[in-house]
Amino acid sequence: MSSSPYYPEPISVIARDGLPVTVQVRKRNLRVSEIVNTWRIEEEWWREPISRLYFFLELENGARLTLFVEKGHWYRQNWV
């Protein structure tokens, strides 16, 4: 996989009832203070299907980031 900022990177998340409550950023566990938005992407049925649940979060330190969960694994989606 390329090191392009467009590619998602694995991230450590503690979830409760399928929702992220704690995210590890730079070796620090930060609480999620708000789930700003959620959306689902299901596409590319003609190749390998993609089914992702996205979360746009605000963390306790004020940082905002986008995560998604796919097949039980969490990833940080980097946008440029």
C-alpha cells in the first residue's frame, strides 16, 4: 500500500455498542467528546464490496478526525 495521505491507516479504538468512545492518537488515549456526523459507504459491488461506517469525531483535546470501521477493524481516514 502506498504512503499517500489518501490511504486509511489502522488506529486503536475502544468502542461501546459499536460507537467509538476512546481513540489512541500519538500513543495517548483520548476520549471522544462528540460524534459530529456518521455515514455509511457501500459501493464497488463489481469488484470486492466495500462496506464502511464512518465517524467524524471531536476528541477531548478539541482535535477532529474521521474514522471508519470495516469488518471489525478501525481506520483513520486521512483527507488532504
